[in-house]
Amino acid sequence: MQMVNEKLAKLRTVAAGYLSTLEDGEGKSMLAYTLNLGPTWKQIIESLPLGPSTRVLDVGCGYGLLAIEIAIRTGASILASDVNPKFVAGAKTIIERSMEQGILSNDISIEFQVDDIMQLDVPEGEFDVVVVREVFSYVSDPDKAVGNLLGALKPGGVLLVEDIDDHLYMTYPSPSDAFSRLFEAIQKLQGQRGGDREVGRKLSVYLSRGGFVIDSVKLMTEALHVHSDPQKGEKRFIVDQIATLKDQLVDSGLLESASFDELLASVA
């Protein structure tokens, strides 16, 4: 276990090094967000039947850190996909750098590909386990997505789907008016694109309707103290995430440029 933990710590160092090379924008924000999910991933991995003979599909893999961690912890064979080519390219770079530093051996079985859950291009009925994290909140046709996932699984296979539900967030003190206005605009933007930031409560219905047997439903808790000092890492991270969405919010007509700048300055 100590060796595994050492490898995971080195993996995070490699990913953080790659993060430092990225230009500001959505891709950098995504990787920064991903690096904060270690405790959540441990819960996910420990809940799944994983081992060296397990074939895993990771849909919406981002920069691939969950897939790599599964491989390190369990030795499973993994196909990881994401709709964003930049994320897939970044995942491959992180794999290469991890191999160069001896974190991963050459016989590790991880493959990355660009793919879309709505047109899933994977072998039918091949996977023992399918993992889908924070993808359904962007999906306009969840029933089609569920059907594609069912087709990828072996009979008796296991699907784990995890996603957000904004109405389960609790904060103290309450968010400022500026933050609330920005967050409301972000919710509307995702909705305009067919997404749903309250999808968490609906997942079991979509899956059951699509032919899955629901084994369990879990509320995965995560608590975070965000320091009020904007130069502290936690708050800086949130502000930077919001900043990457300016052009999209302005282009969609949800906020004017000057209004966005004023609101963000108030939050920061």
C-alpha cells in the first residue's frame, strides 16, 4: 500500500507539473479541478469490483487521472475516452511522463481515445465495469446515453454513474449576490446547451428506465473550507474557474461583458 500511495503522490506531481505548462482557460481549470478530487476517487474505486482481470471503460475521463489511479491501485485494463481532444492529448502526455519517471510500468494497460457518449465507439459487450463521472449533467438525451452504456457492458457488468445536483450544495455564510448571479448564469448556460445541473437526483430513474438494475444510490459528500482571502488557493481556484466562462456567458447573451467583469471583481 505504501508503494501505491507513493506512486499516486508522484502522479499528482506529474499532473501538477503539466498543469503549470497550460495556458489559462477551460483546460487548465479542468485539470486544476481534477487534482482536487482524490478523496472522491478513493470512494469510487473502493466501491467497484476491480482487479487485474477487470476490463474498465472510463467515459468522460478528462485528463485521465482517475483511469491511471485505477490502474495503479488494481492493475485493471482500461479504455478511457473524452469528447475533448485536448484533454485526451493531455492524458497521453501525463501517461508518458509518468512512465519516464517510473511511476507506471510499460506493461500497464491504459488506452485513451476521443469519443462521445452519444455516439459511443467501443466494442459491444466487452467491459466488466463502466465509470461515468460528471457527464450526464452535459447530456441532452440521457436515455440514448444510457442505452450506449448498457451496450458496452458485459452481461452482469457494473455501471457507476456520478454527477452533480446543485440543490444539494450547502454553504455558510450564504453566497454573495454577485456569486449567486454568476452561478445562476452558469446554470442557464449549461441548460441552453441541453445540460442539467440537477441531474443527480434523476440518474436512477434514467438508468432503471434504460434496463439497469439499481444496486445502490449513494450521496458522495465532500466538504471544503474556502478561505475568504482571494489569494488563498481555494478561492483563487473558484474565481479562475468562473473566469474561463466569460466569453461563453457573454456570447450566449446571459451577461454583458462589463457586468461579468463587475460581478467577478466583487467575488474576487
